[in-house]
Amino acid sequence: MTNADDEIDARLANVERQLRRYRMGTSGAFFLVVLAGLIGWAGSQQEAVLRARALIIEDAEGQERVILGAPVPDPREGRRLSPATGFVINDGSGYERFGVGLSDDGNMVMGLDAPPGIDSGRNRERITMAANSEGGAEFRMLGHGDNTVALFFTEYEPDRTIVHRVSAKGDTVVVHER
């Protein structure tokens, strides 16, 4: 072999070494890009969980209408007996009309309230259902003004509807013929 052949062999060996380094570098870069993509994808999967202490939905006038919170805020006209985690629906004036929650004192309560201005100065809660912290159950209905509270049991038949009204002031049965 001549000197020229040796020079060509050396140059060829150098090009082959550079090609191997290039392939290794490209493979390493590709691996890092794939790894970064997987990490980003996995991170985005964890971000699908939204964490917040409250979610407040407002109407077109900016009035708080639906609140999901831990805790939910106190109602407009007073304080809760104990802070509660739950769900509240307010009327257009911002007064609580429905709520369900687990209070810090251990009571699980659902309540439906009359609109404000009914029976001025009295409790607006009309229907309350609770599983209390001592393991007991409560179901309360508060009447309006003259305390007319009643349970209605309705039976539908092909030719008539029978309504049985049970109240503290007496029971009645009304039959509606069709």
C-alpha cells in the first residue's frame, strides 16, 4: 500500500467514527424528545384534576346562584351553626333557597327554604332532613303563617286521582274524577 492509500484509509476511518457519533447523538436526542413528551403527557393527565376550595356560578347580573364549596359561605341573613362543605342554590336576590352539606360538627343536612319576606322574622327553613352527628335522623317541616304543614299521598287510577292529605290539623281525602 502506498501513502495515498493509508491516507484514504485514515480519512475513511475518521468519517466512520463521525457517523457513529452522529447516529448515537441523533438516537440520544430522539430518546430525550420521546422522554420529554411522555413526561409532559403524564403531567397533563394529572392536571385533568381541578382542585379548588369553591366553585361559584353567577347569573348574568353577577349574582352568586350556585355554590359548591369547602366550606360554603354563610347565608346572606346569618351564620351557619357550624362551617359546612356542600352545595347551595341561591335565588336571584342572593338568598339561599336550597342547601345540602356536611357540617364540621358532624351533621349531614339538606334544607329547602321559603323566599325571604315570608313570615317576617321567622325561620325560612320549610323542609329539613338531617342525619345528625349522634347517629339520629331528623325530618322537619315548618308551616307558613298558620302552620299548615301537610303530607300528600297521591294515587292514580284509570278513571280518578285520589289525594290523601295528612296534617296536624286533620286528614282529608279528595277524589278527582276524570
